[in-house]
Amino acid sequence: MPYRTEIATPAGTSPRTLLAGGWRGEVGTRNACLSTLSSDALSLLKPYLTETALREGSVLWGMTKPSSDVYFPTSGLISIVLPVSDGAFVEVGSICSQAAVGSFFDPSDSYTQGVVRIGGRCICIPAQKLFLAAKQNSEIENLMNYCRHWILKQAQQMAVCNAVHAADARFCRWLFQACERMDTDTVSVTQEMIASLLGIRRTTVTLIAQQCQFDGLIQYRRGKIAVLDRARLRAAACECCNVLARQHWPSTQMLDANASKSCEQS
């Protein structure tokens, strides 16, 4: 399980109480999905929200490790990977601060693993508490549905991507999406890890990275890749960047739904 950190609090105040009282401003950065919820919806969740530090490499769930929590990242990146017979794994989706992941489906029947690929922090809630709140509030129900749809959409698109797109375009797609979703131009990831996630040879990734660096798109050293020209990186990526672009993120979908609802009520 992820390492739960202690939060400095006044005497007699528990970390959970502090988080419940005002996590949105005082504790870490915000998760975009949670930030779209109204005060009424948030009030149903706040008593059960805790802040969690996610260590790089931590396995959040898997076939032999069912998940009982839902994770709302505020930083870092969680990969949803599918193990294959030779002990390797291929990424079928990733979650950053624009969504949530965890026990949305039957936690006892998961064929995927949730792995912290880039360390960070998240807001965590027991899945049962989230399900109960969703029955009482349509905003929370919509949040869960949007996040479920996002996970499925990524898995479906990655199936197409891995089958038909060239390795260099997939490399650029993965790196661009990581930067866009984490809102950064520097990604702490090794070439070996990217090769594993994309299901290609490390030597292939090395050659691609060398060419991208020669072309002035990136600069890499010691487990960090700095993107020098995000626009050109996207242009070099496959068309999956369009299918999985910002307008399809759960947080964006929720904001659009809220805006439409406000227009209807006015």
C-alpha cells in the first residue's frame, strides 16, 4: 500500500480533520476533478479524505492485491498496466491530477495493476464511502462515471496505438501526454521504463531519444527528460494525442457539464 504521511497539525487536531476542513487550499495541490465539485458534494466526501504520499514504484492494486481505495492524484503519475506472460507489462492508461483511479470496478476481479510511475501525492478515499456518496449526490456519481469512461477510453486507444503506430510516434505521444497531464516540461523517467510501458526494446527507445535530442525536441540525462519544444513534440507524436486531448479529460468534461447546467438554470 502507499506510504501515508503525517501532516503537521495543531495539538489535538488529526491529519484527517485538517484535510476534511480545507484540503483544497492548504494541503498539496488540487485534484482537478475534486475541485469541480460543489460545496454540498464536497461535504459528503471531506470527512473521509486523507492525503497520501505515493512512492515511485509502489503497486496500488493488482490481481493478488485488490484495491479498496480510490486515488485522486494531486501530483505525479499513476500507470495502469497489464502484465504479460514473460513478466513484463504494457501501459493501457495513466492518471494524473485531471482524474481519479482505483476501485471503480469490481476490486476483486482486476486484471490490471496500478503502479506509481512518477512519485507524488494524492487525495485518497475508501471506495465504499465514495460509492455511498455517489448514491446521494449526482455530481459525485457523474465524477465516477467520467473517470470510468476515461480509463476505458485510454485502454481502447492504446490497443489501437500499440497495433498500428510507429515506435517513435508512440514515444513522442507518451512523453507529450505526461508533460501535458502533469503540467511540466521535465519528466523523471528512464528510457528503460518508457520502453517497458510501450512494449518495445530499450535500444529502440535509446535511438529514438537520441534523434529527438538531435532535433532539439528534448534533452535527457540521469533519469530525467526535459522537453524543449512541446509543440514540435506533439507534431511528432501519433494522432492519439488528439483522441486523448485535454477536452476529453474527466475534469474538463465535468466543467463543461457544470457550465451547461448553469446555462439551463439561468
